[in-house]
Amino acid sequence: MWVRIQRQRRKHRLALGMLILALAAAGAWALLERRGHPEQPAPAPGVRAELASAARSDGSAPLHASWRVAFEGAELRVYRNALGMVRRCPEGPGCLPGPGGGVLTLPLDEPGEYRALVFSHPVSGGGQTLQEDLAAARARGEAVEMSPSLVVY
């Protein structure tokens, strides 16, 4: 008789252990599902700039030349003399958006020093100076890529 009682107790303990194990597995699965899949980080920004025509011997560009800027990232902004934005992409004229970036063709109609910035996330606002936009993006922890400068005269 004691053997039967011991067997019943073992069955009850085994069933209780299996129930606890099943509840733990269900809880772990629910926690993982609630978390969702981790968001993929934004790709690192990149920029390649080239003149459509030949540059001068000092590396500068003549007026009315075209500057072609290909970029990888969320937004491209081009500044003249670091004082103000002259063009942005993907919204601005001359921009051909592509997957993960785009290409901007910019006519260089005014003299000055041109520089392109690519941001890893879209930047709000109408574009201030190069330094202000760069500082604001870095304060938000965004990745930023800057092209070499191009002098036009």
C-alpha cells in the first residue's frame, strides 16, 4: 500500500514540475514576442563628389560647372561658405533619390566654398549653418559624413 502512495506522490510531483516548466517556457516566449525584433541600425553615411567637367590645376571649379554628389544615408545637405544650405536631397531639385541614398547634380552658379554633409537620419528644420547642423546632429548621436570642400570662382 505504501508503494502505491509513493507512486502517486511521484506522479503529482512530476506533473507539477512539468506544469512549472511549461509555464516558464510560455512566459519566456511571450517576453521575447513582446520585445519584438531589434531595429536595424541605420547604415553608415557616405559621400562621393566629383565635377562633371575638368577641374582647374589648383583643384578649384569654374563658375557654371556641375557638381555631382552621390550619397548613402538619410539626407544630404550642401552648404556654400558654411553659412547657409543651398540644396538638400532627397526633396530638392536636381536630386535623384535611390535606395538608401541618392545622387544630386548641383549647378555651381555662385562663387564660394561648397561642402556636402550626409546625415544618418533625416534632420528637421530648414537648415542653418554648417556648424549648427553638424553640432545638432552630433548632439543627437547621429553619424555624419562630410565631403572635401570645393572652391568655385
